[in-house]
Amino acid sequence: MKIHLRKLTMRESAIEKKDYPFSITCLRGFNELAFTSPITFFVGENGSGKSSLLEGMACAIGCTTVGSEPVKTDPTLGPARELAKHLKLEWSARTHKGFFLRAEDFFGYAKKMNQIKMEMEKELANVDQTYTGRSAFAINQAKTAYNNQLYDIQHRYGDGLDARSHGESFLTFFQARFIPDGLYLLDEPEVPLSPLRQLTLLALLREMVNENAQFIIATHSPILMAFPGASIINFDTSPIGPAKYEDLEHVNLTRDFLHNPSAFLKHL
């Protein structure tokens, strides 16, 4: 198992910054963060800053993005790019494999893949019409580029990401795109996943960790947080820092609710 990104440090130049995202409490007190496990979870309430830091890291790394514009031009990542200027990365082994994914961007990606598929099928039909009377060789040559793109989509995603439920398409995407030695920054990947599918994702994470992949994941899911040996960074403390699974509010609240839901619902 390999840890590619070893440490993240906030440069002293960030101290003078007062605007967003530097105004977020966790970033005002942030100094450095060491990554000691192949899987690190960022955990905290909405607005705690875990996604903001993850986005800043993605920009600092120059990650490939999924379902959105590149980190250098995506207008929604403007504050993250400013944050990235003040982040220092320390590597044990620099990798250019992997990607950054926000759950909300995935659905745009699935739609885009479907549009490409439809366009390629339309172009193939146009070739049949345009090349009427031409040789089979000429027709096959004209179709090659379109067939290659369709084959690539079929090889990666089967009938297409849009042909499955959101949860199934999410897992299909991960199975197709996770590769050994990659660094993956995932923001709330559990959003479309049922509890059973989250367990499937855990198994996939284990498989990829054994192939020297590293994951940094912002999540609210107690199921994902339970990954054996994972590092958990709590963004609800100031400064942010390591936390034990059994001490997390997400875990205890979920456990208490499942044990006695009526105690939480009686005042509704």
C-alpha cells in the first residue's frame, strides 16, 4: 500500500487573507495535515469546510475532473483556485493518475456520455446515407472513428451510465475509472448510494488500496467512515484533527436514532 500525497501545509501567505474561503473557521486555524493512511476521510457538518479544502487540494494538485470543466477554468472553483495558491503539497511518490469528483458533477458527466453516444450513432447513420453506392471498404473507413468512440463507451460503461439507476451508474463509473497508483479526491460519493451499494464501494476501495491507490474523501456516511485503518479528520473541531470512529457525532447520532427512532420523532 502506498501513500502518494504525504502532507498538506497552509503557507504563511494565507494569514493575511480574510475573504472566502479563508474566512471558514477550519481554514483560519489550519496549519498542516499529514496523510498517514491510503484512505483519509474528511468529516464534519455542512459548512464545516471539508469540501472547500478538498476543492482547494484538487486545484493545487491539478486533478483531472469528472463531469465539470477543468480545475483551471471551472467558474465554481474560483475560490478553490485562490486557496490552492497558498497550499503546499509534499509527496512521497507524485502520481498523475486519478481524478477529482463531486457527486453533483457526476450526473452531468453521465448525460454527456449519453449525448456523445447518440451523436456517434447519428454520424454512423449519416455515413450509411452519404456513402450509398460506395465500396464496403470506404464505408468502413468512414465509420472507424465513430465506431471506436462507441466501443470505448461500451467497453467502459456497458449499455451506458444513463441505463442504470444513479447508484448503479456511480459504481459502474468507479469500477471503470479506478486504476492502480491513482490519487482520488471524492466529495460525498455516498450521495446516490444505498447502504448496500456503500458496502460495495468499500469493497472496491479495499481492492484499489491493495493496488497502491490513495483516496481522500469528504463524507457524511458512517458506513464509509468505518473502512478499516482509515484516517478520519474531524472538521467540527478547531483546529481540525484526527478523530476516532466511535467518537464521531455522525456515528453516535445514527446509532442512537436506529436504536430508538421514536425518541427523535416524537416531537415532529
